[in-house]
Amino acid sequence: MTRRVLVTGSSRGIGKAIALQLAEAGFDVTVHARSKKIETEQVVAEIKALGRKSHTLLFDVTQREQVQHLLEQDIAEHGAFYAVVLNAGLTHDAAFPALTDNDWDEVISTSLDGFYNVLKPLVMPMIRLKQGGRIVTMSSVSGVMGNRGQVNYSAAKAGLIGATKALALELAKRKITVNCVAPGLIETEMVSDEVQEHALKMIPMQRMGQVDEVAKVVKFLCSDDASYITRQVISVNGGLI
């Protein structure tokens, strides 16, 4: 039976790489973004070129009723998801005294409300499949060790680790694994040259990571080979911590 996976925040960067790696592994992939229809359709086309089924879902992970409606509708049409990768996230970096209420609320809500809003409609259908399942959340090195100028982001990603570990305990007897991947500095369009130069001094491997190096870890965690791995945080950071 073909397995379905939803990858949130998969129109570009790490999320896109995850979507393509999972398609190569044989998954039918639902590509998600908040509003980037053109970009998501391009990813869908690349997945279909690999011989897998794919379509787009557009929603804001913080909007609970919208998320529930669209995901329930998608399951009714295409069936339950075997795997879910929660990659949607954002940053609003600033020193703590300079953070605005919106900087705090948006970052926290995207990670933590997003966790609840996306998984709540998907977990029971996954259980009813009686095939086990895979859930992978995307945290960050900031969520593991904290980072200057990212109190909001560090709090959000640390909270995601706690939620992941708790859910893993609840779903283990259902043969559904729940793990977290915590990337370090990864080469994407969001990383400035200034940040790269500063961060490279702290990375023992003296280079940034590539999106596929993160995506391949996620692909493994979604595979049958990872059936006895759950409640873990896998760091991909070149030895930073």
C-alpha cells in the first residue's frame, strides 16, 4: 500500500528537500505552504516527475478551524496520512527588550499551536489505519541550547521538543513513532552572509549544513528501518553541540 505523508512548510528550503526525499523513498506527498501557491505547485510537479502522487494544501497553521476543515476534507478524499512532518516555522529575531508582542506571539503560535492544530485532526485517522505511523517535528539547535537574539524562537522550539516527547509516549503502543530533528546552521536563502561568518567559527566541522543532510535524516525516521526509534531528538549541526 502506498503511504501518504504531509510535510508542512514545504514550498522551499529544508521543507522542500524533505518532500523530495520522501517522494524518492516512495511516499505520496502532500505539499503545504501558508500562501505560496506557485512555489508549492512547482514542488508538486517535481514530485510527480519522480512518479509519485502529490497535491497542494494552503493554510495558516495557526488558524485552528481552517486547518481542521482542510485536513479533514483531505483525509475524506485521499485517506489518512501514514506520516506527518511538521516543518512550518518562522523567526522574528531581536534582543529580548526589543521584541514586540507580535514577534513573540507569531513565533510561538506557529510552532506550538501549529503542532496541535495540524496533528489533532490527523492522529486518530493514523491510529485507525492500524499500520503504525511516523511523526517528525522540526526543532532547532536554538531549542536545545538557546540562542542570543532568539528568546522567542528558542522557547518555541524547546516547547516543540517537550510536546514531541510527550506525544511519543502516548502513541508508542500504537506503533507510531514521534521524533524530533534539530538542525544547526543550514545553508538556505534565509541565512545572511554575516550570520554565516560568525557561526562558522563555532562549528567544529567549519561549514554549514546542506538541506539534503537534514532531509535524509527525516527520510530515515519515516522509514521502516526506524521502527524502534521514538521520543528522540536528532541533532544535525556539524558538532555545534
